[in-house]
Amino acid sequence: MSEEDLHTIRVHLDRLLDERGMTLTELSAQVGITVVNLSILKNGRAKAIRFSTLSRICEVLRCQPGDLITHDPAAPR
């Protein structure tokens, strides 16, 4: 793994989708980004996220950015 791939940010998109009974495909349609890009985010492989995308996800899921993304300093680096 490259150093770029090592980080301690965790994405909780799967939990939020489950809590809302929503699929990744439904979220994709409502947010306006591809399922592939949402999947990359969901699986923790995203290197960045645009604020506009984060804002739209939070609007659709009725959540705060901190509900979606957290910092886990104990995660393996």
C-alpha cells in the first residue's frame, strides 16, 4: 500500500444507507453522481470528496458530515 492509501478517515455511508432503507443506486440518482463513485466512497477508497458532493449527500440522507465521515486515529496506518 502506498502512503497515499493509508489514512485514518472512516466513511459510514453503508450504515446511513441501511438506517434509511436506501440503496446506493437510489442515493446515486438523488445526489447525481455515479454508483461507481459512491461505491469508492463507501468502501473507503476515495482520496477526496468535493464539498458540493458532501453537501448533497448530507441533504439527501438528512445527516451532518460528521455522521458520514469520522477520524479514527487508532486505525492501522
